Amino acid sequence: MQEWRELMFLHWPVEPARVAGLLPPGTRPDVLDGVTYVGLVPFRMHRVDLPAGPGVPYFGSFCETNVRLYSVDDAGRRGVVFRSLNAARLLPVVVGRVGVRLPYVWSKMRLDRDGDVITYTSRRRWPGPREVTSRVVARVGPPIVEQGGLERFLTARWGLHVSWYGRTWYLPNEHPQWPLHHAELLDLDDSLVTAAGLSAPATSPVSVLYSPGVPVRFGTPVPVDRQAPGPRTLS
């Protein structure tokens, strides 16, 4: 069990063909009205548990920022594909890179809050280059009472796809529906998106959302060539 807290979801539309080659074998870009999205998501991980025992303070609470794409496999399992995950704790970075083959990067990170304004900063440490940085400043707005199709598409994800030792796997997770707020982007200075092999966004993000967070529990990985009953939908 772990908690994801104080998340800011920034998203830009992209043509599916431009990112299809960045997804694991056996998956394809998930689309809404013919478009898929690139996400930049800074947040705070809280009380990340080891496989047995309670949350460990140094291991368990730290800032993270991920660059992500959206995927679906032939069994209909919708997920996230991480292009990079910057994290402020070295041990989770090593475990993630070696154990799960996720592109974790050890980074110097901060989350500062002044009233309804949140600032997320990140600078890579290892592996470099160290000049890869990110700074997101946004103001949290009112809650979204009824989430629309785009909000659900971007956040209603209960798993991730990852290439692991020559095979693509789906790692499911369980969490409540995200409580979402409108948010206003005040400042953005980011090179994480381009460092993740994606084109630099040419416009401001089309969607900026905030969530105070949810508790999360991960399930058992499943190979994408194995059928799974009743894949979760976005509704």
C-alpha cells in the first residue's frame, strides 16, 4: 500500500503515430477522439511499503515527477507507459530500475506550497545529464463535481505496461476515482519531456488538473499475451 498525494496533471495532445514506437511490444497508443496525450505529472509519494512491514520513513515519502504516455493492449487493458520517473530517493530508483525495469532517475526535488499555489522542482542527479530540470508552478482551483470524458481518460488508469526481460507485462493497481480540481498553470520551465524522447510541447497544456491524492495498492503482473477477465473501463 502507498499513497500518491498533491498531484498536478499537465497534458498535451499528440498524434498516435508519433509515439507508437515508444510503447512496449503488444501495446498501442490509447486514444480519445483520435488523439492520445503526453503527460507531465509531479507529485509526492507517501508511505511506500516494502513487500512486508510498515512504511519506512526514508524509503517511503518522497517527491516524484513522471513523463507518461497512454496505452492499451489487445485484452483491452488500458494503462500508462512511463518514459521517465524522477524520484528524490536513491533506493526506490535502484529498485525500480533493476527490479521492474522502469526508467527511474535519481533527482533533487522539492514540493513547496503557499496557500493554493504549489511549486514542484526537479534536477537530475543520476543517471544524467544533470542539466535536465523541471519547474511547475500552478494554482489549485475549485473541485470538479462531474468529471468529463477527457478528465476520465487522463486519470482513470488502473495499471501500467512495461517491457521486462524481453516480454511486455501489465501491472495492475487499485485506487479510488481521483478527486480532481481545476488548476491554473502559472509557470512552466521543463526539459523532462524532451529528455524522455518526446518533442517539446509547442503550446500550453490543454489540461491542467490537481488532485489531493488517493491510496494505491498494486496487484500481480500479467503478461500482455494472457487474457484477463473484465478489464476496467474509463467510466
